[in-house]
Amino acid sequence: MRLTGDIIRLVRSNLKMPQKDFAQKLNISQPYLCRIEYGSRVITPKVEAKIRREFAVDDLIISALTVAAHVIKEGGKAKNDLQAH
């Protein structure tokens, strides 16, 4: 699975790290990280590998955060939620 800007932002947020500190750990600039998180820059394989290694992000974590990102975008409610009868 590939990392997305939304997932990277969730990883960083869960670690309670400001963009500046997260970017510094990856040896990238804060503006570049911001562009990645908001989708105006594509994450390079090199940066993705650094995130996976530095923050122990594996495919299982990416899967869980993908679901979380989807729920957040849907306003806290998954599209396919069944309503209680």
C-alpha cells in the first residue's frame, strides 16, 4: 500500500508532532511536508521509505488510517454504515 498525504497527516497528528518536527526527522522542509499532506506534491518513494522506517508505519497501519481518513472526510460517518432499526 502507498502512503497518501491524508495518511501522513494522520500519522503525524497521532504522534502529536508539529509539521516542523516531523519534517526535520525526515530531513525535508516543512513547506514540502505541508504540500505532501494537502496533496499538491506527490510523496517520493524515498520519503515514503523514510516515513515507514522512522515512524514504524506498515501496511496494517496504513489500512487502518485509510479507513479513519475516509470516516473523517465523510463527517465522522462511514458511507456504508447501516442505520439501526
